[in-house]
Amino acid sequence: MSTEEIRAALADIVNEVAGISADDVQLDKSFTDDLDVDSLSMVEVVVEAEEQFGVKIPDEEVKNLKTVGDAVAYIERARAAA
């Protein structure tokens, strides 16, 4: 999967969980500041992403995923290591 494909799939997850327009979910957007994703919704996003991308995102890593780009980069690294 390309970076853009991962971003688009993640955008669909954020749209489903938090009702944010998928078009607004861009790499430079902060989950909390720009997209208003609260901590509970973020947990749901992580669970969905783990299922969709076949990766594990440990709780201690979730706090480091501040932007959509951070999450995409983490998923790319996790998939490459698998």
C-alpha cells in the first residue's frame, strides 16, 4: 500500500468513527487540534486501523500519533517490519 492509500483508508476510518469528512483527514492534520478526535474516538480509530492494516499499535505508541502523518508513518513501518 502506498502512503496515499494508507491515508485514504485511515481517513475512511476517522470518518466512520468520528464523523469527520474524509477529505479533511490529511497528513499534516492533528487528530486533536484539527480534527477534534477525542481520546475515546482515537482508541476506536486505532482498533479499526489495527484490524484493517494487520498491525499492532501498542498503547504507549498511540500518544505519539499526534497527526495523521504520524499514524500513516507508523502503519508503514509496522507493515514493513511484519
